[in-house]
Amino acid sequence: MATGAYRNGAQKGSTKSDRPVMRSSSSKFRVPPSPSQGSTVRRSSSASYGGARNDNGVPGRVRVAVRLRPRNSEEMVADADFADCVELQPELKRLKLRKNNWDLDTYEFDEVFTDFASQKRVYEVVAKPVVESVLDGYNGTVMAYGQTGTGKTFTLGRLGDEDTSDRGIMVRSMEDILADISPETDSISVSYLQLYMETLQDLLNPANDNIPIVEDPRTGDVSLHGATVVEVRDQQSFVELLRIGETHRIAANTKLNTESSRSHAILMVNVKRSVVGNEDTIPSENGDASLLDKPSKPLVRKSKLIVVDLAGSERIQKSGSEGHTLEEAKSINLSLSALGKCINALAENSPHIPIRDSKLTRLLRDSFGGTARTSLIVTIGPSPRHRGETSSTILFGQRAMKVENMLKIKEEFDYKSLSRKLEIQLDKLIAENERQQKAFEDDVERINLEAQNRVSEVERNFADALEKERLKCQMDYMESVKQLEQKLVLNQQRHEHSSFMDGKSSDVGPGTPVAIELSEVKKLLENETNVRKAVEKELEFLQSQLGQYTQAEAGGDTEVSKLYKILEDEALQKRKLEEEVVILRSQLLQLNFEADQMRRYLENGGSGNTFSALDSSTSQVRYSPLKDTGNSHKASVTSLFEEVGLHKILSLLESDDANVRIHAVKVVANLAAEETNQKRIVEAGGLSSLLMLLRRFEDETVRRVAAGAIANLAMNEANQELIMVQGGISLLSVTASDAEDPQTLRMVAGAIANLCGNDKLQMRLRSEGGIKALLGIVRCGHPDVLSQIARGIANFAKCESRASTQENRSGRSFLIEDGALQWIVQNANNEAAPIRRHIELALCHLAQHEVNAKDMISGGALWELVRISRDCSREDIRNLARRSLNSSPTFKAELRRLRIEY
């Protein structure tokens, strides 16, 4: 520490102090509590920071620390023969400013940092007490003031990407805040702004470049309506926000600093914490607190941390500013001058504080003389050439130390939290009631179902018994009728013979021809009678045989059943043999195709990826048919058509045998790869069968090959509308969300990409979740899958651009509304050429429509368009990007504002 106080050898001159500042014990920065102490210890230490708390608030003076920047390379050369104009005594928290070789002015501050002080120590002394106060419910401000090039931005806004020890106050503050809050009950929101030329601009949304400052006339609180507010959940997202803001912050090259900030940067962190109020207890008779406590009060504390990186004060002669940079310097000096006037007025207890002289002072009205806890770090340089600026900076800090703030905690009754708890309790009761009601209804339904089953069983048994009795009665009736008919015939025959004999007996005498004839007739009658008796005997015998046959008929049914069973087994075996023939033919087709692939691979000298070639031939699924598949492959397909038939092949898709189903879908996929077969497949119902496979089967191979076949059919515009009508997009979306295999996802992405190129299907494709399904496949990360996604996005963007040009559509792009812009920008410079080419085309097509311009600027797409117009390897894409930039007034205005030439 002694070395920091006497940088250039022995101290010269006397220790003289023209402006002594008395330091009390309360001026020291408090030691931050250990993590084990918790919020209770921190609240007690916060109260002791500025005195005892009362109803009107806690008094707290502005704390000021000084940080010395080490010599830079230019100063080492220019000031090699001169001693530093500043001497530090950090152990005494004292600074000496050299007036000449004999006299020095001595100043005391709350803390003095040497040129080798670490970023961690600066944060713990200057900013950590303010951060802890913010977590306790107070507003807080940390601000850096100093000459250009003295390290203000390094102290506050350093991100520490290369070295984490270089992290500044902004990053370290958010680390402590995130470590202390509870994600379930607390919330953090961030806004990042810059004050440039007396205009308040949003660094997170550059299009929002004129934000008004609104003051509450009742409380005096300052709010920024229209500023971007982002919820922060983790440290990484906060660092990304800072990185985005720094890219939009305006800087310039001056003689004092190669990257001089030309604006004041303001980071606003709003912390909302839920706390439980003190419980009211009922004292007992002996004075002890009763166990009957009233319910606790839900309270919410809203505090705000403001980190201000002021632009550096500078003299025009030393900075060499001219032109627009000169105007920026004038604006910066005017705002800093207004801030100094306000601090002077507060330090002198003036009745009038010129708050409204500048937007900077209006924003910081709560930081100086308000209710916020404020820490100021002033940065100075060692060079004697800038002694005047260093003296001015030190005097600014001295005046700021005289400003007193009245700290107050802002607590509100948390009606929302109480309402949320009651709603959760009500929802639980409703859910329990619904569960009990559902259980009661299930029991009633079960009892009704059991009763219905019993009634159905009784009715079925009664119907069977009734049918058997009816059949028995019918058979008895038919048998009785048959017997009666036989008896009737016999009686009629007997009656005819008897009547004939009675009529002829009176005319016949003995010996007459009639008598002879009569005797012959009698003989014939006797013969007939004998024959009839024989026939009757034979009929009885036959009836007995018929009875025996009827008894044996039941045994014959078993033999018939066996014969039927044998016939069914033979038919089943025949069907299996036919399926095996089809499988063997499909395998033969695959082997021919693989042999042809291997032959062409060997003819090419073995170049390329053997594994990928064999894998693609095995899967038998391609987005486009191969141009040279070989005569044997085509002959196999033709013979399969002729010998088996397309309808037979499609019928095997519904087979219960998994192997049969897989071979069948592979054959259909091979057939669909040929454009000449696609129409026949669709007409035969092949498309419906393929969609049925996606809907019913969860086998990964079946889904992959079916999706590949659908992708091949989707290349034909005539089939695309049929796919949409039959619910193909919904099935592909479900497959995309369930599948994990990259090949399956590549097939699904290829099918959706083919559908994206149809102008007529844009609205329906988006409404049925096609775009969201395509973006969801991004999780795979495989280059082939990403290439198909990029192709689909490019096709969709091209159709949208064509529709907007023809005035058939207005409004923002569906791709932007569904959140695809971020992925497009991230992959615009992808290493894979196919992905990059499709993404570049998609960006150019999106830029054709003026309504997309603002979203593309805020999403960072403008920078990619400028890069494409300059560096793209394809001339047609470069020309398209240039036309898009030239045709958009919004793009042209933004490029002029950023001074970018393209």
C-alpha cells in the first residue's frame, strides 16, 4: 500500500490540505455479511449503514470512492520524465493531487483504490452494500464519473468473457441478486438504455429511439414508458442482454480513447420480492406471547438498482473532436454540467435544485437527494498533462460526498399473492370435488354395466332356448304333416279300387269274358297287394335305417368340422406362402439395388462414404428418385408389378406380421421413388395406407420408411393437396414430436419442406402446425436434418414473398410470428453450405416484404443481410440481398443511422 501512495519515489513537498473533509465512522463502507447470516443479518447491517431507522426513513450519505487508472503505453512514452500528478494513501483513504513540485492538495474519500486494485475488491467495497440494500427493499444507484479513457466502462460494464476476474459491477451485481432471490416467489426485470444527444434510446430494441420520461406527480417516481423490460432467470441470459446492448451503444475514436463512449449507459434492474409481515400475537396473562397468532400479511417489496456508466468529460482541444463528434462532446459536457449543478445545490442546501435542466438529472433525481442508496466511483488518470481534468473530477466527488439521501423501503400489501393462494386452494377443492364426482360416476357406470351384462346374458340364454324349442316343434310338425299326406294317398287309392269293384260285379257272370277278365284283375290286385306289403316292409326298413342315420348324423358333424378345419389351414398356408413369395421378391429387389450401388461405388474408385451409401440403399427411402438405378432394379420393379400386383403389395401393409409389414412398406417406398409409379400408388390407395402406418404403428423402421415414401409422393404437386386433405400434416407433426432417430426426422422434415413450396397450402400448413413441427425438429442438430429444415423455411419464405408481391397477402411473416427468425439468424453463417444457402435465400425473401423490416432489425437479421450482400459466394443471392436493402425505407434509415455502407 505504501508503494501506491508514493509511486515516484520519496514524497515531495509538504502535506497540505486546502479542502479538508472530516470523515466520521459512518463513512466507512460496511463489511458485507457472510452467506450463512441470511437476510436477517443483512437487514440489521443495512440499518446501521446510515443510522437508526425511523418512520421518515433512514439517513444515508452518498459514498464516494476513487480509482486510479495505471499508465497506458502512450503515457509511458510521453510522461517518462515526469512524475504522476496523483499520490495515493489507501491505508488512510487519502489522495494527494500535486499542484507543483512543492505543494500538494490532500483529499479524503470513503475509499481509495490503487492502479492494481482488483475488480472483485472494487465491487465488494463500492457496489455490494448497495446491492444488499436493494435486496432489503431500498432503491440503489452505482455510478461512475471521470475523464474519457480513465476506465469507467471497464469498472462497470466489463463482461469478463476471456477472464472472469475482469467482470465488472453490472455482472457481479446480477450474480449476487440471482443467488439471493427465490425463483418461485421473486422476479427480476432488466432495462438497458443510453442517453445520447439528450435522447433516451433503448439498447435492447434500437428501433425504440425516443423514450419519454414520465414522473408521478404524487410520489415523484420516474418511469420510462415504452422501454423494453426483459425478465431475467439466469446469469447467462443477463450477460447476453448486456452483450446485445453493448453492440448498439454508440462509441467513437478520439485522441484520448480509441473506443470512447458517446452516450450515458443506464442499466435498470427492478427486483420484486415477496415477504411475510410481522405476525400479531395475543399476549397471555403472564405476559408471554400466546400461541394464537393472527395470519401473516403477504407483503411485496419493490426496489430498483440503477447502474450508470457516464460518458467521459473531455476538452475539445485534447480529444480532437470535430464534426458530429464535436456535437456529441458538447451534449455530453452539458449533461454532466447539469449534474454538477444539481450536486452543488444539494451540497449547499440550496432551496432550488435544477433537476429539469437535463434528462440525465431527471433520471437520477432519486439517486441524489432522494430515497436511494448511492455509491459513486470517480476514475482518474496519473498523467500530469490532464491535471486539470483530474482536479475537476476529484472536486466533483468531494461535492457529491456532502449529499444526504433519506432511504425508504417500499412495501405494499401483496393482494396478488393472497389472491393467487386463494385461487390455488379453490382449484384444489374443485379438483378434489371433481375427482370424487368422477369416482361416483364411475361406480354408477360400473354397476349399470354389470346389470346390463347380466340382463343381456339372461336374454341371450332365453333366446337360445326359445329358438331350440321352436326348431323342435317345427320338425315335429313337418313330420306329422308328411305322415298324414302318406295316409291320405293310401286311403284314396283304396277307395278308388273298392268303388271300381262294386260297380262291375252286377254285370259279370261265370265263364264270361268279363269273369275271366275279373279273375285276372283279382290276381293283379293280389299281386299289387303283395307288392304293397313288400314296399311297406321295405319302407319300414328304410325308416329304421333313416333313424339310425339320424342318430349317426351328430357324429358326422365332427367329421365335417374336421374337413372344414383342414380346408382353412390349407387356405392360411397358401396365404402365408404367397406373402413369403412377395417378401422374397422384395428382398431380391433390395439385393439387386444394393449390388448395383456397390458396383457403382467400386467403379468410382471407392470415393465417398461407404457406410452412408450402403445405409441409404438399405433404407430404400430417398427424397428424389435416383437417376441411375440400373436395369436390374427397374426390371425387378416391373416384374414385381406384373407378378404380384400393386393391390396385393398394398394389402400387405396391414399384415399382422411385423416383418411382412416392414418389407411391404420398403417395396412401396421404392416404387414411390419412381415418378411413373406415383400416380398408380395414389389411385390404388397407397397414400392412405402410408398415412395409416404413421397413425397406427410405433415401429421406428416403419415410420421412417413410410415418411420417406410420403416425402417422395409430396414432390408431385398433384399429391400435395391430397396429403393435406387426408390429415398428413397433423400426422407428420406428431411423428416429428415423437421421433428421435435422425433418419426419421430427416424424412419428416423433407416431406414438410416439399409441402412448404406450394402457394395454395400456406395457410393450412401453418394452421395445422406444420411450421412449428419443422422448427421443433431443430432439436436433433444433425446437419442433414437441419438442411431439410432450412430448405422448408426457404420454400415457405419464397411463397410468402410471392404472395405479398402479388398483393394476395399482408401482415407479418408467419415464420416471424412462429419464432423462426432467431434460428434463421443463428444459422445464417452456418459452416454447412446447403444450410447456409437456404437460410440466406430465406432472409432475402423475408426482406422483400416491408412489414417484416422492424422485426428483422430487432432480431439482428439486418447485419446478416449486409454480410450476404458483400460476402455471399453466389452472385444471384448477393444481388437479391442488395435489392432487398435498397427497396426497404426502414432498412435504409437504419443503415444511415448506423453509418453503414453496403
